Amino acid sequence: MDVEEFEQMCELLSRPNSSPIFKYLNKFSKMETSFRNYMFQSQLRPRRMKYIKDKFDKHISEIIQILFEE
């Protein structure tokens, strides 16, 4: 499991009203694919963790401000 897949698993664990992780891991263990591909193929659809999304948005807005400051 790489860092991106680990982050996706953490995000999956942090979702409100999510099913227990073991349900997903049992399905994943029967497939011959990466966890990332499993997420895309299932109804889970990977998302960024809120903390990472907030930091990303903050830094992108700072970059835009620096580049296009008038």
C-alpha cells in the first residue's frame, strides 16, 4: 500500500456513517487490484481528507494571489 492509498483508507475511516472498514477490506482482499482501483470501481469514490483539502486550497489561493496580484 502506498501513501496515497493509505490516505484514502484514512479518509474512508473518517467518513461519518461509514460501514466498518472490515467490510471493505474483505471485498478488497478478494480482488486482484490496488486499493486505489478498488475505490474507483466501487461506490466509495476516493476523496481528499478535509485537512489536506483545506491546506491545498489555502496554498493555491496564496499562489494565485502572488502570481496575479495587481
